[in-house]
Amino acid sequence: MFIKIDRNTKLYLIYVFVISYILEAAIILENLRKENIIADMLMLILIFIPAAMAGIMVNILNEMPHFLRIRIRNSKFLIPAYVYPATIVVLAAALSSILGINIDWSLTEYKIKLYWMAIRMGIPPSELYKLVLITILLAPIAYALLALGEEIGWRGYLLDKLLIENSLERTILFIGAIWAIWHAPLIIFTGYNYKNLKALGLLLFIPFCIAHGAILTWLRMKTGSVLAPALGHGAINAFVFLSEVLYPGASDYMHLMLGIPGVIIASVFGFLAYKDLARDLLTLREFEFITESLAS
């Protein structure tokens, strides 16, 4: 068996997926009916299902609520949580540029778009530029509040439970796959994240989630708090638009965050995060072995 899962964790995953897939089916139907407001409201509820079910596991089945700790052990890791998604986009753009793709490093198209937007709004373009910059800088924090709905479940409850009986690498792979498959109906039927690829987008989204899942796991274990991976997750959602800014009109395959270039760079980051955590766990186990030997 690839992963060992106890009864409560199986129940958690079953409840999360059954409720989430019912909501996703409703979202898909509302999108078909062009009822976007209702679909957005259902999406907001969906985001918090992993966290809500984790809370139920604690309150009804008396699971240990370690994952609910919000005190950050080492706040310096909030910096990489905030900046790493944007860094991935920039490095993916550099990789694409090396391969001969025309990257708009001067942001010409985006500046033109903002200029005409300012004209229509009747404000100086410079004022709109400042407003957009402030919005971009604050967006990861706003998105982090929403990302908590998932991170309390994935890098909180599920991570803690699986690490008890499973290796770090298997836990990261499994949670990453679960995170991706949780989105599957939306990707397949609405083109969520992959407007043109749809079902084929899962071939990119699964490695995307595993790679970023490794980084978010690194953030959780380095800080001891789900707030750090929530910030990282929020930054992913906030900075995904940078791909369109640097590479306007990119295909789903070549998207600088969700496509092949972004997945390649994220995979490198994810592997480095995994190796760092593996060294930490090895050091911890060696320390425990020494202390147990001295005690005996």
C-alpha cells in the first residue's frame, strides 16, 4: 500500500470529497446557466470544506487539534511564503525567454491596458499605477484568509495525520494528488485554471499541486503554523496574473505559473524544500536515538 490511512482520516477524505463534489456539481450547473453570482457564492463555501471537516473531526471524533496552532515559530519564513510564487513566475519567464519565447519584460501591453483604463475612469494614469501596485502587494494577504479554508485541511489536519505512519515523500505526493483531484470536476467541466485544456489540464495540475504542496509543507513544518502555507497559497492565487502580464496570450501549456514552465520551476523549488525537510527529520531522528540510548 502506497499510503497508510487510519479510519478517521478515511472518513475525513470521504466526507470532504462527497460534500465538495456535490458543491462542484452545483457550481458547474450554475456556470452553464450563466448564474455567476450563485456560482461564486458556492465556490466560497467550497473553499472552506476541508477546514470545516477538520473542525468536525476535532469536535466530534476528538482528534488532536495540533494543526489549529496559529503561533508562528519562526516568522522569517513568512518572507519566502509571500515572494516564492512571484519568483517562480519570473524564473519561468526567464526559462521561456531562453527557449525563444517573447516575454514582455517591459510590461508594455499591461501598461497600455492600465493607461486606457485610467482614461476611462477619468483619473491620471500615475494614480491608477499606484493603486494597482498597492492592490498587488496586499492581495496575497487577502487571498491567504481564503486559503486557510484549504490549508487547515491539507497542510493542517491531513499532514499531521499522515506523517504519523508515512514517510515525508509519500505524504507530500499523496496530499498533492488529493489537492489536485479535489479540483478535478471544475477543471474538467468548466476549464478552471485550464480554459482550453480542461481534462488534459489535470496532467499539469497534479504535478503543480505536488510541487507547490512540497513548498507549502516546508512552510508549515518550518513555522509550526498553518498561517505560513496559507500565505504561500494566497500568494499563488494573487500572483498567478503575472503570467498574463509577462506573457500575454500564453496557451494553457505555456502559462508561467500553471503551465509547463511554471511546473518545471516549482518542481525544482519543491524538491529543494523536500530535501531540506528530509535533513531536518533525519537530524531529529538521530537526536531522539541518542537521547533514548543515553536514557537507557
